[in-house]
Amino acid sequence: MNLSVRKLFFRDVKLLNRCYSSIRRDGFENRLQQGPGLREFIQQQEGTPDEGLSSVHHIKKVSDIPYLSRESVSGHRRKVFFEVYGCQMNTNDTEIVWSILKSHDFRRTGSIHDADVVLLMTCAIRDGAESTVWNRLKHFRSIKDQREETKPIQIGVLGCMAERLKTQLVEKERVVDVVAGPDSYKDLPRLLAVGQKGQKAINVLLSLDETYADVIPMKLDRKSRTAYVSITRGCDNMCSYCIVPFTRGKERSRPIASIKQEVLYLESKGIKEITLLGQNVNSYRDTSGQIYEQDSTKQAVVVAPGFKTVYKTKIGGLKFAELLEEIAQTVPEMRIRFTSPHPKDFPKNVLETIGRYPNICNSLHLPAQSGSSSVLERMRRGYNRKAYINLVHEVRSILPQVTLSSDFICGFCGETDEEFAETISLIRKVKYHNAFLFAYSMREKTTAHRRFQDDVPEDVKQSRLREMIKAFRETAEQLNSKFVGRVELVLVEGPSKRSNRDLSGRNDGNVKVIIPFGHVPWDDIDGSEMKSIVSGDYVAVRITESNSQILKGVPLYHTSIQKFYEKTKSNLGQRLINVG
């Protein structure tokens, strides 16, 4: 091709491209004119809110998106059956999912044989949790095959296992129709609609800002007087053994206004105790208010002495101590617990805030994971044995009646007999009222998977686990015996699992208390009016027996949080800060 011909060729190509671009641009502009605008993407509360709420954001129930009709994602009253595995966060996530599906005309059933949709909320933190789900999927396959002709059933896997395994879930057993990660629950109505047409539907995209702050969870157990409130999602700690940052993404916090609204809503529904939830709940940091972005004097997040982080120091925002204080003042007759925290995020002001308010429970979870400094370093926990013990001393100096719980892992990569012995010595030295004890399970994607060898034999892990359990139970029995003779404030949760003549509840320290069913005085002043004890009651109980797991006692009278601590000044004094 000579030069003149080549010039003509490129000139014609340019002309054609201009014409095509013009046509494409005009067509695109026409579609923009006809398509959805910004208002279609902004959720607004319309009509009268459910159940008397005037200021809580609800899932949008009308005003369909033009390119996705409401009818196309409607559940058409199909019945959903839930199975929940794992932590409290998974229970709360299931309540979020149920709220979303209910708003799209799905119904809930307690029988798998009556279900049109089965959803498994899964955990990926250990191999055992995943094995349980794989076994359940094999069971569901037989049910699905039997009902293929009569009443087809959809199977969905949600949560951390969905995020970790993704397409493997639809390929291995070929029974899973829908896969949704922890940040994709709002997309479930669409995913279920797609899956109903015979396609496999997957959404495991992680978000930098999704907190479900605009969703009011629908409680799975309506009789319960306790509830979970999610305040953070994701985790930035990157402990070398942990899969959570890879399955739940980076840490982000709900605005405090949203949390406060949900707590008030729960109070109006008769809830007497809430547990604030997050993967690293006490690193909460609300930066939603413009005042924090513009404040030139904003403070950096402070960690406990002797602790460090793997991430850059975070600046500004309302922090966990401020959230605790705000909620404690908002609902003074509601107990407040929180889990799961990281020890580094217990600076003195958090402990002092707990000490000031009797409705913030006097029990703390201090997950140690190991008693060996060298193992803790391999785990990337950001502290050593000495720093952890110093924190325990400070906690007990400020909160003398505190009950402690912890997490421990045995058999982590390279753990020697000497290193494990340090874990046993820490359990015996600190003494915990409750502990979650596990043998290490290697997880893909984690730092440990990339850098270390899972070289502790399984039989050694199990032997060490039994030794941890023994050490814990011995010390827990010693601690619980100290409750005998004391009067404890107990929130009654319901009938005891072992006897319908007894009731079960928990004291401030989160220890289970068993009491006989019966009638007790309405208060301790006028004993003439008797009232039966029911779920949700606060009752003063004298403890008479104990073992490593439970307390038993005699109910004395009905009371409230404020009345109980006003009456028992000595108890309240023990909760006050040791300013000396």
C-alpha cells in the first residue's frame, strides 16, 4: 500500500469512527434521558414506618428501580429456612438477611421440608466448621433430588465460607444455587430470582463502606429478651492465623446515630440486654460527622500500653468509650455487653467508662490466643506475655469485680512443648470465668499459610486441647465458688434446658445462674405483692451453689438495674473507678 492510498484509508477510518461515536453518543444520551436518575439510587423512607419508628431508616419498599422491577425480585411468599453456624455475628447477619427478604415478600419457615429456599449462614474460621457445612450440603442434595419434580428447592450459602470458597461451592456438590458473601446480602432478592431460573448466582464482592446501617434486623427468636447489635464490620488486624480480614474485608464502623436508633427500637420491643458486635468491636471509630473531618485538633486512636498495631495509626472520630457512654445513658435499664474485642483497644478511658455505668456489664473478653511471647509474635498479635498480664492487672485495679473470658489456640505453627506450657501457666495465672479453646486449623490466604508449616501433629493438638480444658475448668471452678453467699443481679432468659421447674439467666459477669421457678416480691421494700418470674425480669438472687460452668441460687425479689445498684452501695462502690 503506497503512501497516498494509506492516507486515504486512515482518513476514511477516522470518519467512520467519528460517525460511530456520534451515533453511540446520541444513543447513550437518549438512554440516559429515559433511564434512572440519581433519585432512583437514593433510598428514602416512604409512608408510615413499621411499628411506630419515626426516625429509623428502613429498606425501601416501594418506588421500583426502572431497570429492575419490584416484581422481578419479589419472593412471591416463598418460604425460607435458615441454618446458622459460627459466631454471634452470623446470627446477627441472618437477622439482617431475614429483614431484607421479608421486605421482598418472602416468608420464614421452621421446617426444611416446607421450605422453598434453604439458606446456610456459614463460618470459615476453622476446618471443622466448613466440614459441617459440606456434610449438610450432601444431605440437602438428596432432598433437592426428591423434590425436583414436585416442589423445587433453592440452596444458598451465605457468609464467610461463601466468601472464601466462592465458585467451589457450586462446582463441588452441584447443589448450591446461590452464593452471597457478607457484604452482598442486599443483593439476595436478585440472586434468588436469578437462581430460580436455573442459573447459578454468585456475589462475593467485598465493600469498603457497607455496614447495613439502614437495615433493622428481624429477630429470629422473638421470645428472647436479648439481642445483638452490629457496630463494626471487617478487621484490619491481620493476625497471621486468621481468615476474617479475607472473608469480611476491611474494618468500618456504623454511625453512632444509627446504632442509637436501633437500640431504642429494641428497647421498645422489650429487649433487656444487647451485645455490641464486631470482629474488633472496641476499635470502633465513627467518622461520619463532618465535624471530625474539619477538626484540626482531632485525636489519634490510643491503644493500651505495651501493644502495637500492624496498620497506620487512625485519626479522629467518635471512639468506643464515647459510644459506650452514649448508649449507657440512652438506655439505663438495658444491659450492655460487647464482643469480640482486641486487647490492644482497652486504653484506660474505656475501662473507666465501664466502671461509671452499672448497665455496662462488668465482664470483659480478653482474647490471649497464647501465653508464649514467641508464639504471639508468629501470630502477629501485637503484644507479648508481659504486656497482656499488665493489662489484666490494670483491668482488675479499675474493675475489681470484673469477670474475664478469653480465646486460646493450641498447636499453632511451630509451637513447642515449652511454648504450650506457657499457655497453660497463663490460664492458671490469670484465671478466667469462661474460655473458648481450640486446636489450630490452617486457613488458606492467611499469613501463616504463606509463611509457616502446620507442623504440630493432630494427636498432639488434641492432647494439648484437653490439657487446656482441664486447666480452665479447675480455675473457673475456683472463681465461681467466690459467688456463693453473694446477692447477684440476674436477667432471666427463660426455662432451664435441663428442667422445666427451673429458670436460667445470667449475672452481670455473664455466668449462667439457675433458679427455681416461682413467685417473689415485686420489690424488696413491700413484700406483700408477689409476682411470678418470667423471661426478661431482673431478679436479685442469693447464690447458694457453684461449679465450673454454672451458679445456682434463690430468687429474692424483682428489681431493676438502677434500683439494685442504688440499694447495694457496696456493690456499686466496687464498680467505681479506683482513682488512687
